Amino acid sequence: MTNLIETVNLAATPADLVQHDRVHTSLYTDARLFDEELEKVFYSTWVWVAHASEIPDNGSYKSTYIGKQPVIVVRDRKKDVHVLLNRCRHRGATVCEHKKGKTNSFVCPYHGWSYALDGSLRGVPHPESYADCLDKGELPLVSLRVEQYNGMIFATFKDDIEPLEDFLGAAKKWIDLFMKQGAGYGVKVSGEHRFRFPGNWKIQLENTTDAYHFPLVHKSFLSSVDEQTLELFDFVEGPGYVEDLGNGHSVMVMIPDLVDLEADLDKPIPERFEALAQELREEGIEEQQVRRIVRAVGGSGFNLNLFPNVACSMAFFRVLQPVSVTETEIHHAVITMDGGPAVANRYRLRLHEHFQGPMGFGTPDDSEAWERVQKGAQAGSDLWIMLNRGLPGEKPSEDGLVSDVSAETGMRAAYQQWKKMMSA
């Protein structure tokens, strides 16, 4: 039997804290580990910062964080995307305090240094006092390496890191499938719900590919839906699966029939979407496109976890931002069809509010569970967190390892990547 109270030496390395079937409780509670993983994980790999629809025009920007460092994601006059450290090169003040907007430049509110959209230093008030000791060309906002895949924008502090597409690897095909929710109109972020919970970021990372909790934690949600939807979400003993995609990424397929939203469009339209389908027909949309839109509104049948900070989760982006070893901020960004029928997007928003919103049936229950995990982590400092569900049935797949839908394969994948990066 596995020893759950095995003492870990105080000099233990990160590699000692992650085994093939469990991780040590200190991964949730050790502030020194938290500081180290900011450097070795968040500042040493590709981190998701935005979707292209959030900065659609020249001058559009979004402020966010990579780890604990504030950054600005901005589109310049040539429509190129930049990710800039949100810190004036003069005395360090932030140059942008708005979450999003549109601008021609960024101006430091302290001494008025102004920067172009590409980060270059444009102007300095009263430059005569510097005489010849100020070279504006040497003092731009610090710019990070940026790459995109199918509208997903990532940035990294590492110039010598592998290309983004290599890092995403087998996850790329799942991103492509997820983006079919645009139903031919494209995908658009249409707002987000932000909240914090008193727990470590990795607790939430685990949750995205955890089907095991769904029937218990989300009883209230399941009690709020019709019989047809209830049957759809009865997936724990169904034909779904969890797959390790490499580099810490994983996918949990809950509803295999909804993996490819453009397949089997001739199947009957679910009863809960019949009214929507009729409204779309009355707008003059042809039948095949009606069915395509209806399928897209319901969302994809899988959750895709992209290590370390973003998930493409059925019908929204879930972004995690570490705040401290015991606090995490979560952003739930709803996605709609960019230029799609207004009635379809309204349906989409209502579905999002039903589960993810602050008054929804899903997110409040999830966050309560995450908080309890952190609270329980304070008891028994030498206890281990078990991640062995699904190991007996786990087998090699084309991209990595695969097991049943309630397996902890995705969590094991993330922690093996954490171990690799923390041991580098």
C-alpha cells in the first residue's frame, strides 16, 4: 500500500516532491517553491496573454500579468502584436492602469515619459536637463518575444526558447477543433468574469481535466438542466478519455460526439436549442448553417489544458494568474461568434452565465472545493496528494498517454512538466 505519510527531507529537491502517482503537499504551501516556480515556470516558458479578438484594431491593448509581472498586450499601427513590460524606464511606474482600451501611446503619469505602441520611447519632458546623457533609442519599454497560434497569443521572457508551435505540439489540433465554435464567423472574447480564491494556482490547474468531481461538486448544476442535457453530462462512466499531449498539456474528452462541431450536422437538433434554430431560420439563414451555429452555441465536448496558465474549456477560456502561494486569480472569458447572429450570441452568454458566472451553478461550487483543498493542505505537512486514478488502465497513445475520462492523467502530465522545469 502506498505510504501517504512518508516524511520528506527538508533538503528535498523539486524532483523529490513529484512522483509518478502523487505530489507532496508542500507544492501547495511552500512560499519558497512558489517564488522558484515563478522564475523556472512562468518566466521560462510560453505563457498565454490574450486572444487576438481582444486587441482587434491598431492601438487596441489589454493589460495582464505573466506570473506576477505586469504586461501590456498591444497592436501597433502596422497591426503587429507586442507584449511590453508595464514599467516606465525612468523610475519604474506603470504606464497603463486600464484593463483594456485603445490609445495612440502610453504615457507615464509620474514624469510624462511617452512611449509608442511598439514600446519605443517617443518623448521626454524638458530633455535639456539630460544634455547628451540620454539616448532614447536605448530606453524603450522592455519587449517580450511573442508568437501566435490560431488567434491564441503567447509571450515569453526567453529569447532562446523553442518556437511556440513546437511547444504546443499535439495540442494544436485541439485548439483548431476548439476554434470551430466560431461557426465560420471566427471566435471573439466578449467579456470576462474575474475572481480570486484562497488557494495555490496548481489546485485550479488540476481541476480543468478532473471529471471525477463533476457529479458530486456540480449537483446543483445538474439539478438545473433538462433531462436531455443531464444525460449529456453523465460522462464519468461514458466513452470519454483523458490524454497527455506532452509538455504538460492535456485534453479531457467528456462528450466524444462533440469533439468536431462540424461533423454529423444532420443529427437531430437538441430540444433545448429548437427555439434558437427556428429564430435563425426566420432570419433567413440556410439550414446547414443553422445547424452549424446551434452546434457551436452548445460548445465543444472537451477541456484542453495548456500548461501553465490557460484552458480552452468547452465554451470559454479559463486563465489562471498566480498571486501568492495561497492565492490565485481566475479569469473566465466567454467566447462568442465574431459577427455571428445576435440571437445565437445571446444564447451563448446565457449558457456561460448559467455555469461560469458569479451567480452560476458551477464556478461557485468549484471555488469552494479549491478553497477546501488549500485549507486541508495545512493539516499534516508530510502528507501526499494522490494522483493515481486511472493508472491501471493508462496506455500509450499517438501523442502520449491516455486513460478513462475520470483518470488523473492530465494532472500527472502537468506535474511531470513542472518537475522537468523546476529541475532544470
